[in-house]
Amino acid sequence: MQSVGQNARVAARQMARATCGDKNAALRAIAARLESSLTILREANAKDLSAGRDSGLDAALLDRLELSEAGIAAMADGCRQVAALADPIGEVTDLSYRPSGIQVGKMRVPLGVIGIIYESRPNVTVDAAILCLKSGNATILRGGSEAIHSNMAIAKCIAQGLNDVGLPSDAVQVIETTDRDAVGQLISMPEFVDVIVPRGGKSLIERISRDATVPVIKHLDGICHVYIDKDADLEKAFAIALNSKTHRYGVCNAMETLLVHVSVANDILPRLCVAYIEKGVALRGCEQTCALVEMQAATDEDWDTEYLAPILAIRVVSDFAQAVAHIDAHGSAHTESIVTENYTTGRQFIAEVDSSSVMVNASTRFADGFEYGLGAEIGISTDKLHARGPVGLAGLTSQKYVVYGDGHIRT
């Protein structure tokens, strides 16, 4: 791991000098290598799928693990899409003259070496690598042991693509060992690694956050809320509340708790609950909710649970303040949405709710890098320092001050 770190640091310096054209050429070369290696990638993935079935992986995990022909084509398309994005590196902003005559501004620069630890899905190997490359960083990738053959085959394609255009193959290194100790070493090498991005289950992220001596960009939970206000348009509320929960279940921006103002609960909840039940969603409600619609009573634990499944907790609240207080007490600072036609209430919700994404009259499912116009994301951050919300190319950079003078001296 020390050798990997040293190689990454050297490669990071070379990537910082790479032009936008160099990086885009590398991304297009990687796309071509992925497409030409279709058979090799499928054969490597077949080994992982076979081992996964033998070890008892469930159908959902096997589905995430599979690299279909369409999936490989999508990875190649993703390379070309990132190549088409604007390059943030070298951008100078806030340039202004000071009274002394110097000009002071901020230049966007790479972070350096980014360590990414993830589980299951081998496509993350490409997603993470190309975002780091486009933002001028080197990266060390440690995927799950269940995808080791797929990840190494993908890593070879990436290395070949980098070599094709003269960029260092060590700019993307995939850890070859499945030994868990490698993770412990990766997250404790601040001399070589500038930031860690964990992508996976809560237990993985908790471990990384607890043990890392390198800064971490992360979110632990996606306990997202939709609050239907007393001044909501109930047709909008129905569509938003249904989409936020049922569009996809196993994603961090799916709604896990629905809050409904008492004055509209009789009008909206029975209809909504019928729609949820038709889609197979198990409902758990507070006392007032259960009085309106027959369902399982919610426990204290339900308000603090990220289900990632067709399960929804519902609570009737007496007013706006109680809704915000519930979010403050039980939310995970990921994404919250209010449905209201009251402009003042909407502004108040945005001001008072302290989450990485706060929405008015929109589904929580929009909390996503592509939907925000970032082009792609490496994950979601619920921290307040360095990056917050969907982390795209800009989130993988830092800024430094630049000063322009012409023989100026301080007097």
C-alpha cells in the first residue's frame, strides 16, 4: 500500500499538469478500450457472478454485480459524457484589484490523490476513475471482494487508455488484494492520500469515518422527508409524495418519512395510502395516521430508519414548526422537501431546514448530480466542509489564491 501511495502521489503531480485535451483524449481512449474488451470483461464478470452465487449473494446484489453488454456500453458512454463536461481546473474567479495595485483571485486546482472505497457494483470503478481523471486527480480504488475479477479487468482497460495518450497509468490504481487490512492502510496514509470517499453500506461508512486519519467525504444515511403543508396543492402533493417514495426504493434520495399537516391529512392521506399499498409499500404511522388509515403503528425506531425498501413512515403534524422540529431531530441532513403554495412558508422552510438539499414543490429524487446539472457525481456529502450535496467535478477540486503583480512591493 505504501508503494501504491507513492506511485499515486507521483501520478497526481503529472495529472495536475495535464491539459484538458489530454484528459479528454484519455477518457475517449478508455471508452474505446472498454468497448473492444467486451468479451474479456464479460468473462471476468462471469467469474464474480459464479462466486457470488456460490457464496449465497441475494438476487439484488447479483443484479448490481452483473456487467451486461448494455452496462459496458453505458460505462463507455459515461466516459465520453464526462469528456464533454467543462473542465474546472485552472478556472480563475473573483479576480479583483486591491488598493495596492495587485490583482487577487482564486484558481481551481485538483485535490491530489483521492482514495475511493466501494462495494458490489463494478461500474463504480469506471465512474470514480473518470471523474477523478477529468478533475486532474490521481485515484486509488478499492472495490468489494465480490467484484475483484471485474474490477481488475476494468482497471486494465483504464491503464491501457491512459497509456494510449501518454498519461501515467498509475493515475488510476485498483487495489488487487481483497485483504481488509488494505482498507485500514489506505485510510491512514495522509502523506499519500488527500481525501477518502466511501461508497457503500452504513457499516462501511461508519468504519471509515471512525478510523480514517485522512479527510472523508461521505453521508451515512438518507433519511429524507417530504412535508405536505396546510397550503399545499394536493394534486402536486400526491404526485411528489408518491414519486419520492416509489420511483426507486434502494436509493439514498428516496423519501423515508412523510409529514402531513393535520388540516389536510383527511383529504390527502387516505388517497395516498391506497396508492402506496397498490405499489406494495408497507406503511407505518403515528396514532393520528392510524386513525385515518389502517396500518402498523410506527415505533420510535421508524423515525430514525433509512429503509431503502418499500416501507414508509407517516406522521401527522400540528404545524410547520413541528414538521421542522421532526426533521431536525430525525433527519440525516440529506434531502427534505416541502409542498406548499405559500411563498413565505417555502422560503422559511429553505432557511430553517439544515440539509444538503432542501426543495420546494419537488420530489426528493431530484437530489442527484445529473439532475443538478453536474454531469455526474461521485457521491453525496452531508458534511458541511469541503463539499456538500452531490459531489461532481468541482467537489473533487480545491482552490488556491493567485496574485498578479508587476514589480509590486509592500510598503
